[in-house]
Amino acid sequence: MERLTAPKAANRVSKIVAAYCAAHQVSRFPVDVTRIALEAHHIFGWSDPITRIEATSISGFEGCLVPNDDKTAWMILYNASLRSPGRIRFTQGHELGHYILHRLLRNELKCTEADMANWSKDEDDLEGQADQFASYLLMPLDDYRKHVGGEANLDVFLSCADRYGVSLTAAILKWLDYTTEKAVLIYSTDGFMNWASSSEPAFKAGAFFKTRSRPLPIPAGSLAADDRVREEKVGARVAATMWFPHAECDMHVLEMKFVAERLGTVISLIKLPADARVWPSRPSDSA
């Protein structure tokens, strides 16, 4: 039996959705995750369907996948406190990914807000795989690349969020997952980073923030810290050392900002020059 990976599983479902939408002349996007989840067992030929998808009170969790007593049926639950249709859609897609990929591995799966921003490609990371599945299902890569085009900025990503019915954060994370640019997404509240995610080229250049063990303060003087700046969608040129203390003194980065008023959060996207390296200097470098 072919091993299902997140991209393969999502692409299989997406092809069926695309064919259905073309035959019935209905819009392909945003993807109707609820309908797909209730039909997923037919697509894969399984006898343990998802039978319920409901909002409920789940303290500390965005969503979960739980079976009935004998694991002959499954239920997707998402936090009733979620108000954004984009976050609800991605959470549902994430839990559908768990159903398709992981339901035989765990009795139940409960997922936090941080799990929804994981996007790890590690084969042992179930949360990252579920995020990948949701990403490929809701924003198929071929369509997404065409929509983004050549210029990636917050205006473009807001357009993607509207097209695919996802959050701005999810739309940016999709781009970070494949781009060759050096860029870092930062999600902050009350002057501290909740979490940050770097493109692979940025990570290899030392442009990343370790937020898992403790929250990190937003740099004073940055656009993110300036309450007078509500948004900067194209990007303002700022000194790289503002964000990356070990960057060269004459280096600049583009800082973009969007304030999600309803959530009380700041979304920042930092784009570095192609040749940027911001690792701390080694003793041999100054010898």
C-alpha cells in the first residue's frame, strides 16, 4: 500500500474537488472543508467516517480529532472561541489531516494555536504534517504560486487570504514554505513574540528567533513596536541590526506590518537581502 504523505493525500483530495467544481461550474475556493471531511472515507475507501464537525469549548486547544468508543467513527471539534472563518477553516483542515494521516496512531489528537503554525516537514512531527496537509488542501501550490506572482508583500498575501478563505498568517506561512527569499514571519502580542517562523534560506543565514522556551521582546524602534504605525504592507527599509544584532552595520531589511485589531496581535514580515548572513561572528572571523 502506498504510504500517504501530507502533500500526496491533499493533492489526491484536491484533484477530486477541482474535477467536481469544474463539472458543476462552481467556485473551487474557498475549499469547503466540512463537506470534504464528511466524504473523506469514501475517497479513501475507509469504513470509519468522520460523522460530526462541531464548535465546542476546548480549553487551551484550537481543535481536536476524537473517535467514538470502538473507533468506528470520528468527530472533529474546534474551539467555539474562534471567530475568524480563516482560522476555523484551517483548524478543520488540520484535523482532517490528522484523520487521514494519523488516526491509527493515536486515540485522539488535541492541537494548540502553536500547532497550527508548526509546518514542520519532519516525518515524525504529526502536527507539522497536519499543517502541511491543510496548507496543500486549502492553497494548492500551483494555484497559489500563480496568485502570488513575482512580488511578495502583505497586499499580495491579504489577497491570498481572501481567495483561499484562510488567515493572513496561513497565507504567509504557505509562501515561507517554498520561497527562495530570506524572510521571517513574527506574530506578537503586547510587545512580545508569540512565535516566529523563517523561510529555509533565512534560517540557514541565522535569521530566526527561538520563541518556544520563552517570549522574546519586540525590538524598540521597530515598526512592530510603534503603535503609531498601524500597517505597512509593502515594507519600510530599516537597519538590519534592529532585528538581527549580528548583521552588518550597513545592511537594511524590509519590515512589513499588519495589526489584527480583533485579535490584538501584530503580524510582521521581515525580508532580508539575498546575500544576508546574520550569524554571530566566530573568533576566527575577526582574527
